[in-house]
Amino acid sequence: MTQSTSARIPTTEPRASRPQRETRQLRAHETGAETGPGVRGRTTVADGVVEKIAGMAAREVPGVHTLGGGMARTVGAVRDKVPGGRPSVSRGVKVEVGERQTAVDLAVVVDYGFAISDVAVEVRENVIAGVERMTGLEVVEVNIDVDDVYLPEEDADEGTEGRLQ
């Protein structure tokens, strides 16, 4: 006959009934003992906040003349000239913000003489870095629509169009 011996595994935790263990875990969670203060609660970031951050980050890149496509630029230029009007940093920026991720669409006017592909890469890098650093959201994509190329002569032409000769 063989005798069976059961090996005992020592435990460091005193034996408690299952309901007692669950109650202990629940209390620790309720008091935040298991989590740091950074994860107690929820933070939401509005679309407008991400638009402003992305717009400012895009404008910092050399070669970006302005943001906004055709009609938005025209309306914005008129609004900027009205007394008390301020330039909108989110003009030409559209975002979709989720709980943890965001996507950014930009309409960009590039200064003549700059390589568009290089400007686009720098804009993407700057926007991603700025938005992720300031909001904690993961930027999944930055889509860039180069709407126009700014020529310095365009400003000179605009000044002479309305003149009587």
C-alpha cells in the first residue's frame, strides 16, 4: 500500500474566507491604495483644445505661411481686419478626438521656395509632438492638404488692385 502525503505550500497571507478577501480588495480600491492619484478620475480634452495646439504647432514650422483653405482663408482675412477681431489659431485645422486617440487634418499654405514634402514631414512631427505632450492623447494620423503656395508678389498685387490710375 502506498501512502499519499500531501505537500503543504506555506502562505504568507492569513487564511480568510472568500467574502472577506473580496471586501479587503474592494476597500483598497475605493481608498485608492492600489492606484496613484494620477488615475483617480477622468480627464477629457475638447476638440477645440486639440485644434489650437495643432494649429500653433503647425505654424511654428518654417515654410508654413498660414493655415486654411480657400474660403476659410478669405473669411478669416476679413474677420481679422474687423476691429476687435483676432486671428483664429484653429483656422484650417480639423480634429477627431476620442478617449485616448486623436486624428488631425490640416489645410496648409506653404511659402514659395520650400520643399513641400519636407515642410509636411516637419509639420507632422511638430503637431504630433505638441499634441501628445500637452494632451496625453496618441495622435494616430496627421493629414496635410497643401491648399496653396504663397508668392511674395501676391501681397504687392493686392495693394495695387484697388488703386485708381
